[in-house]
Amino acid sequence: MERIIYLGDSTVTYNHIATWPQTGLSQGLLLYLKDDVFVRSFAINGRSTKSFIDQGRLAAADAYIEPGDFVFIQFGHNDEKMSDPLRYTDPDTTFQENLLAMVAVAKKHNARPVIISPIARRLFDEKGVFLPGSHGKYPEAARKAAEKAGVPFIDMTTVSEEYIMNLGDFASRPLYVYPKDNSHLQMHGAVVMGGFLADRLQALGSPYSDLLIPRDAKTIDEDDQASTEPYMVQKMGEPFNNPTLNLDAFKNEKQD
């Protein structure tokens, strides 16, 4: 059995009914994984790399990780909070140092760490123009940390920003816990973002692609037929599209 150990914050944590409809990226990813792949989320709401380490979450993961595990590391939303000294990290120094400490824990166990940049916030101005760059220098800092450690890097910031920008304000609302906030995903958003992550795991090749079920996998009913219209969030190398949202249906809707 392959195992994915997920380290992160509220955008990737595994939610229960108490926080419904918030749904973490680790939950959406489950739909793309083979049946024998197990996901254990150590992600927890409100944590930065600093507070995750300081509060013993990395130590708990350290005690759990085994050789051959995949360790997904995805932070940034809370590291940015300069007003909170318990969580803030500098993108050029402490943020990268903390990511490297997490990678070191994974490597110590002969596990396979992957650094992932944070998903985009859904931010639009009063004219409905998407505002990218809400994570500042942290996505690039995550990339630099991955390069220093010699581990794979997945850029979820760019892909999610481009996708939201192309959807627009109104059509992107169902992805997030809107109007409550524009940072946390609900089920539809977690499935879409999980698809982006799965696409990039596929692009990394084996052993990362070996975690994934084919998008045209056979159904489990009696006729055992292959799916005729496999769910595809975005085909690699093709323009963005959203097959689960009929944008034509929104043309005449009032966009308040």
C-alpha cells in the first residue's frame, strides 16, 4: 500500500462535518488516486510552517512517516501574516528553512518529499478583474526551497490563479466557501484543485504517476465499461476549460 503524508494548512486539511462545506485539497485528491493509496493528512487549520513545527505537528509526522511514503508539503497562506509573530516567516529565509526542515524529516525516513506552492485566493476588484499575486514571494520561495533540496516542486499557485482568472468572478464562486471567504475550498473546488495536482503528479512520471487512477477507468457496475467521458479538469498543454460548469448558463445571471 502506497501512502501520502500531507503537511499543510486549512486549504489542504481533511475536514469533517463540523467544518462543512469547507473541503481540503487532500480530500479532493482522493478521487484521483488508486484504491490502494492511503492519504494521512497532518495538515491543520491556521498553521504556518513555523507554528506547524513549533506546535509539534512535524514531530508527529516524523514519528509516522515510513520508507517509501510520499510526503506532500504545502504552506504559504499563514506564513504571510506579518502581524502574527507566532506564524509569520520571511519568504527569503525562515520560510524556506522550515520547508527544508520538513524535507529533511522525509528524507531521513527514505520517503519522497514534494514541495507544493499554495493555491490562489479568489480575489477580484470592484470591476470584476482578478487580482493575482496574493501570496507575494512565497510561491517562488517554495520553488527555491525545492531546488535547494533537490526534490520535485508543483506550482499550484500559477495554475489556480490562471484558472480562476479565466473563470471570472461569478463562475469561480462555487469553488470556494463564498461568500464566507475566498481562501478555503468547498467540495467542487477541492475536486478541481485535486485534478490540477493529479495532472502534475502525472507529469512527474513514476513513481508519482503510479499513484493515480486513469481518468477513463472502468466503472464498477456489471457491464464493466470504460467511462466514455472521463473527467478532465485541464488537459496538459491545452487552454483552460471547466467541464463541470456551463458558463453559458451564467450569461444572463445578475453578477452582483
